[in-house]
Amino acid sequence: MKKMLSRVQTFAGVTRQEIAVVGLLFAGLLIGWLSYSLDDQRESDLNVVQTEIQRILDSVAAAELTTYVGVTPDAEAIAGLAAGDTIVRPEFAFPTPRPKAKPATAIELNTATADELASLPGIGPGIAQRIIEYRTAQPFRRIEDLLRVKGIGKKRFAKLKPFVVVGTSS
């Protein structure tokens, strides 16, 4: 055996470890090929699995057709399903924002709470807080001073003007 290995090494120019690796690979391939070719049952098992999968897929397709559309797989209407069990999805509509209820009386800018200010059209909690911070630094002398609060421009001020007062002036 040693003489044969030395002849192969000399002829191919390889080491003993390389010969061992090639031998193991060859043996593994041989064992795999033998087990594959000797397994007669494998192909019949595969056919059984494929047939079962096809049967399941066919039954799912038939169930989808009759449940959702009200017809058989041959496209014939099923009276009971077509009459009342057909599923119809309603169109999606974005919710429309509800306008704020307008305050019944004018709100005094220098004494209103954050909730009262937030009830004004176009004013949320953030701008209401900015109004309070502004009046803490310096009280409102006239309603036009609202234009100095960040977030209140001419359009927003025009919406607010009928609902706010400063002292006794409006």
C-alpha cells in the first residue's frame, strides 16, 4: 500500500494528505450515488406528496371561488351564495376632520386658560401654550398683538378675530 502511495505521489506530485482528501471526497460521492440509485421508494413517495399538495391546492381554489364569488369551479352560479354570502369590501374613505365648535362668547386673551384658547378655530395646544408664554412676558394690549405669536399669521388671525377680546376692546 505504501509503495502504491509513493508511486501516486511521484507521478501526480501530491502529498499524502492531498491523496487522503481526494479519497474521502470520492468515497463520499460513491456512497451518495449508491444510496440515491438504490432508493426505489423515494420516487413513489415524491409522487404521493405531489398528488396530496395538488389536491389541497385544488380544494383551496374551489373554496375561494365558492366562498367569495358565489360560483363553482366551473363558473356556475350557486344561488344561495350568490344571493347573500358574497363578500363586498366597502370603499375606504379618510375620516373627515370635524370643525371645532365656535366659542359662545368672546375669549379674553389675557385671562383665558390653555383649554379655552385651544377651543378657538385654528388653535391647538401648542399655539395656545405660545399665547400664554407671550402674555406672561407682556400682556396683550390689543388683539392685533396675536400676530406677534409664532404660528399665528394673517389668515389664522382673521379666523380668530371675531372670537377674542383684550380687556374691554374688541
